[in-house]
Amino acid sequence: MKKWFPSPMHSLIIFVAWAWLNESLSAGTLLIAAILATLIPLITGRLQEDRPRVKRPIKMVKYLALLLVDILKSNIAVVPMFLGRRSKLNSQFVAIPLSLKHPIPISILASSITLTPATVSVEVSEDLSILYVHVLNLQDAQSLIDNINNRYQRLLSEAFEC
């Protein structure tokens, strides 16, 4: 079964989308949808590298909840920075060592940091060992590194088991 449908979810989406876009459930439409739903994943499957799967979805839900709370807290913390004197800001780059090894969880981490106000992920080193982050008002670099490692990286590592 896996040989003919390497990505069953993609096949299902292609099948449903084709029938929906054609606004028909005729035999011809369903036949073409089945052919496309079989061939497209077979052809494009070789173009995709192996992606890690979320093996512990509860950890991912916990990660998303934590991220939403941190985004809200950060939004509140950023307001005085913009209303106050900007000369007091301590804007710096910080190198965050990465324990994550796969590009997908690293991308999720980098995107999460960028979503949080006052921080922007700038670059990941070529060997995927360091994430460079720009912080608008850095108080303590080690505290920031520990916070990201103990909160975000740990949960992502547990969710993806990598």
C-alpha cells in the first residue's frame, strides 16, 4: 500500500481538490482524480527529504500554548520600550547553541523566536549548531539562552524525539 500511496494524506487532498474544482462526481472526474492522486505523490515523493514526524503531539500542543503565552507577555513588555527612551535599549545579537539536529524543528524554533516581539531569528549556522538571534533589549544573554534551551528547544526535542 505504501508503495502506491507514499503520502496518503496528499493523495486524499489531491483527489478531493480535483473533484471539488471540477464540481463533478462523474466517473471520468473520479477516475482522473484517482490517477492524479496516485501519480503526483509518486513522482514528487522523491523530491522530498525525510521529515521528522511529531511523535508526541501532547508536547507539541504544550509548546504551542507556551509560545502563545510568551507572545502575549512579550507584547506587553515591548510597549514601554517603544513609549520610553530608545537610548536605553541594549540591542544585541546572541548565538544560541542548538541541540536540535533536524532542519524542521530548527525552523519551527526560529519562526517561534521571530513571532515573539523584540526578538528576530537572523541566521542558522551551516552545521545547524547555532541560531543567531537579534534581541531588541537584552538584559542577560545567558538567561536568554537558558530560557530558549529549557523552554522551547526541550519541548521541540521531546515532541519530535530528535
